[in-house]
Amino acid sequence: MDMMVADASASDITDKIKEILYTKSAENVNAVRPGVGAGLFGEEEPEIETETEITDTPEEEKEE
């Protein structure tokens, strides 16, 4: 948007848009690459460690 306001040339604007899109797509490709490689070559996928904390406890049933 800044480039449009600054009256940059159309080719400069499209080049910048392409650069941003290529950067974002490269990040996504690098994120999924280990899992895809493991799936293709039969290796185990690396486990992603996540910690989940359970805060809700079931309420005891009331006796009637």
C-alpha cells in the first residue's frame, strides 16, 4: 500500500508482492518438508511435543 501511495511503478509493486508471496510459501514448504520426507521414505515422523493442561474436572453426581 505504501508503494501505491508513493506512486511507485507497477512493475516494482508486482515484484514486491511476488517477493512477499515467495517468502511466505517458502516458510510453509520448510515447515511441512520433514513430515513429507518421512512419509515418502518410510521414516518415522518427528514427534512434536505439546503440553496440554487439563483444568476441567468432572463434577461428582449428586445422590438423590
